[in-house]
Amino acid sequence: MRYILHNQLKKLCAALVMAAVATSCSSSTTSQQEQQAVEARKPNIIFILADDLGYSELGAYGNTFNETPNLDKLASEGVRFTNAYAAAPVCSPFRAALMTGQYPARIGITDYLRPDAAGHLDTAYVTMAEMLQQHGYRTGIVGKWHLSGYLNHNAPEETLPDKHGFDEVIVSENRGIANGTYFHPYHFNREIEKKLPDEKEYLTDRQNVEAVEFIERNKDKPFFLYLSHYGVHTQLHGKPELVDRFRNKAGAGTSEPSRENAQNDPYKKFPADYRAPKNNPHLAAQLYSIDEGVGMIMEKLKSLGLDENTIIVFTSDNGGETNVTTNAPLRAGKSTLYEGGVREPLLVWYPSRFAKGAVVNEPVVNFDFYPTFEETIGAEHKGQQLDGISFARVLTEPSATLPKRSFYWHYPLDEPHFLGGRSGGSIRNGDWKLIEFFDKNEVQLYNLKEDIGEENDLAKQYPEKVKELQAELSGWRTSVGATGYTLKN
């Protein structure tokens, strides 16, 4: 009897050991499968766009007044570009080009859209968001769209992000965005209810929280998040505690509050220093809030185990306004075709695949992102003709070169922009850049390698180069069907 029990006990122990081993192996296999599934999953894409942020505002680009620790970390762990271009010197054409992969002149949106505009981004385009949707991505926009007029301003039609491939549309406008407050209630969408516990909810903080919550909601499948900030668009207005932080720094700029805010209420539009021409405390405060959001996003990705499988892009839609900042060493700013109006900061971060701490000098333009993302996720292009090219190669090999090409801008205006921009077009071919002003039939020529600040006009010195570039620019305008301009004598 004792022998039988002993044998039974041995068999039971053996069975338990085998079961434990099997469970352990099964758990290990499951864990490996889960890890493999994460690694095989298409990368998440987070595109963070600042509004009117100049080329030299980030620490990574040499700024010593503003504080951007998280963006600087993004640069030190990712790829920083020195020749990244916006397709236009103002907002709407940049955004149209980003969404479609085409030149604004081909799309027909070459200036910013007014609130009552009849024009809008046509739904016939397959936007970047729709392309990613077609490949299994959950898509969301948090913030500014500006690719339509608004019915609330009596526009005949509006096409908001939900009609262009975005599953979630969060804190986005349905009215004009200009000159509004950054504190709740938001003038650009009066239906948005307050969400944060702060007595005075700040718009950038709200966008940052919404972005993190979008990531949390969609962590189990590939997602595309377009975090499109309203800052640092004027009129500048930072959180009072952050504004005070930068006011107390050496070299801080100053300006009087406006007559509309004579009492200098820090939560009311146009407070003191909002117009400071250099080292603007409000711009610094707004940028610091944007930077805080980048840190929140990176922390959330890490906590969810998604940091190794997520692409983060940070850039701006056009140059900074020179009445509140400088784009040095570049000339001029928003609304102009000089480098200060169209050359942007650009950071791309994807630690498991792209280079780390690298600098790329090859010129790229924002409508290159469409084909770059297609290549990165292994998607075959279907849809409209693309004017951009993939620059995925230089993200992994920063010293590589891209196919030689020219870059073109078409910016026809009925009258000069209120910030000083003139009706014109331009071309960059290699180191040469030509600007053709339509209003006076004037031409300027610069060599960017020798003169990044565009101080020395070489048009009279190199008439044959002028003729060559003018002919190429004219031919390009014909090829894309550019309209809205005449050359005056």
C-alpha cells in the first residue's frame, strides 16, 4: 500500500512539475509573441506642428533665451534638419501641402484661407490621414486645421478634419482663429467645454492632455496623431506664471499692454510684453508649454512600451513674425519668400530605426512627409500625384544624399501681406536661390552657401543665372497650373 501511494505521489509531483514547466513555457511563448507583435506592428506616428515658430527658437538651433529641454532631447536622440522647408510662407498652403503631398500651387491654395472663404481642401484628395487609415491606423487631430472657411462665418461650404480622414477631431476650430485668447472659453470654437481643473484652462495645456489621452485610448493599434498647436501664433499670450519666469531672465524684451487691456490683466488679451520685439516672454512661455507637452508624450509612450515603435516629428508651418521675434541668421520671416519665411526647424525621432543625435543638411520640404511615411510603413502609393519624395534614407543614413531637385514657391497676392510679404515666386536650385516679385517685376538672386542671410543680391552680377532660373521657375508654374499672378512692368 505504501509503495502504491509512493508511486502515485511521484506521478503527481511529476505531473505538477510538467504542468508548471508547460505553464512557464506557455507564458514565455505568449510574452515572446506579444513582443514580436509589437515589433511587427506598423510604427505609430505623432506629428507635432507649432504655428509661426521661427527657425532659431529652439535650444537645439542655438537659442539661449527660450527653454526647450524636451525638444532639445528629441534632437539629441533623433535627427535634426538644417534645410527643412515649408511649402509656403503662411499657414493654409503649408497644411494643404502636408496633407496631400503636393505643391500648394497645384492644389490651388496659395494663401491663408479667410474665415468666409469659399475655397477649401477638396475631399477628392486622399489625405495623409486617409492614406494611413487605409493601412490600419487610427487617426486623430488635436487642434488647428485651417483648410476651410467656416459656416459660422457664412462660408458657402466647409470641410473640416472629419471629412478628410480623421477618426477623432479634438479641440479644433469651427470659426476664425486670428487674434484670439488662449484661455477658455475659446473663441475659435465656443462649444468646447472646459476640462482641466485649472481655474483658467490654458489652450496648449488642454491640447497636451488631449494628445496623451488619445495615445492611451489607441495604444493597442497603430495610430496617427496630428497635434497641431495654435501657439505661438500672435497675439502672443502665455500663462502668467511662465511669463513671469521669462520676464525675470536677463535680456527679456518688454512692451506696454494695449489700450484694450490698460489694467494689464494677465488673463486678458494684449497684456504687458506681448509685443516685445526680442526675447519675448510670452513667446517663450507659450513655447515652454508646447515643450512640456512633448515631454508628456514621451513619458506616456515609455510607460506604455511604445517609445521604441513611435515616430515623432516636430516642425513649424512657416517662419516667425519678425515683430515679436527674430529668425537670425535667416532674413525676414512669416509672409516673405526669404529664408526666414520658409526655412523651419525640423526634428524626427524614432530611436529603434532612425539615426540618433544626427544632423541632416540635405534640403527637404514638408510635402515630402507623405511619401516618407508611405515608405516607412511599407505602403504602396495609391492616390493623387505626389510632388514630394521620400527622405527616409537620410533618417537612417544622415550623410546620404537625396536626388537632386529644385524647390519652388508660388505666393501671389492682390496686395502686400500685413507683415510685409510681397506677391512673388521663388526657386532654390542647389545653392542658388532666385526670388521673383510679381508686383514690380523685380528679381533677386542669392547664393545660400555663401550668404545664408540673403544680404548680397547677385542678380546684376550673374544675369545668365537669373535667366536660367527664371525660365525654370516659369516652366514649373506652367506644369502645375499655377494661377493668380501677373508680371508687371
